[in-house]
Amino acid sequence: MLLNKYIDHTKLGPAVLEKDIIKLCEEAKTYDFMSVCVNPNYVKTAKKVLKDSNVLVCTVVGFPSGAHSTPSKAFETQQAVVDGADEIDMVISVGNLKDKKYDLVLNDIKAVVKAAEGKLVKVILETCLLTKEEIVKACELTVEAKADFVKTSTGFSTGGATEEDILLMRQTVGPDFGVKASGGVRNYDDAMKMIKAGATRIGASSGIKIMENKGDDSNDSNTSY
């Protein structure tokens, strides 16, 4: 697959303006990225701007904490699909996972998968908060729930994607399941390391920088998610 089709061009956060989303979508069309990833309130805007392109619209559910009720996550998902979302990135309940309440975590993912009505579902584990054993368990639950991807991070916690975690996730889910590296993937070298480790999708606000093989800019306020 071409590098541009690995990238979910991302703009998330509380202060994102509509003009930012329009710009994001125009950039995504220019580079023919796989998708744009936007807050739920901008799904309609993104869908409208991207209507004559191959770029998909991805949005987030239970974001960024994951500590939302299962019915609320299901409703968010249903509304996102109505608004035009092609893909859903949901956050697991990290607390329930750590408490070993695996049935709750499983049913949470299942509810979102059902509500998505066949749209692709990526499950955000927030790997920086998990032990290796917890990452493995979260991956196993995601596969059991019949989602489509495991994803490392929201970009709003204490860390992002690492090669080590991507390797572990790939090893756990097998060769055919989706693995998304998100958080801290800021340039071409970062992206290629994640892809080599087993990522099949890259979530980043630095999609253009990745494509143009530019170096990291530590002063860039738009962190990768």
C-alpha cells in the first residue's frame, strides 16, 4: 500500500474550529490520505468537504478518557454513522480493564461494533497506561468483540505509540487484523518504524510532514494523535 493510504490525517482537541477541519480535509484530498479523523461535531462538515474524494471520514467515540457508559458510546456511534462517519475510533474503559472486569470491556466494544452497523471500528487501548499483559488482554478482547483494529493511543494521555507496543499488538492479533499507531508519529522515519513493526494505519496530525519526509519540529503545537 502507498504510504499516503496508511495515514489518518487528524485534527482533534477542544479548540478546533470549522475552518481547521475544512483545511484538514483539503489537505487530505491533496495527498489522498486514507481518512481524516475529526471530533464528532465535525463529521458532517468533513463529509461535505470530502464528498467528491476517496478520503474517508473517521471520528472518535468515548474520547479521550474512555470512561463513558456503554449506552453513551453506542449512541455516539449511531449518531456518527447517521452524520456520515465511515470509521469509528473508540476508547476502551482502561479502569475496567485494570480491574479485570473483562466482560464489561468486551461488551463495551461489542456495543460500539453493533452500533457502527458494519462501519470499521478501531479500538484505542491507551497503551501508555497499560502493562504488557494488559495490552495483550485488550487486544484479545478486541478481536473477540469483532472490531477491526487495535490502536495505541488517544494522544491526550501520558504517551503515544512505541515500536515495542506495536510489535506486541501485532503478535497478539495476528497478521490479518488492523493495527494503528497513533501518538507521537511526527515524521517519515517515525511512520516507517511503526509500519515495519506491524502498523497498518498511522494516526497523525503531521501527515503532510510525513509525506514530504520532513524532520520533527519540536515546536509544533499540533501533536500527533
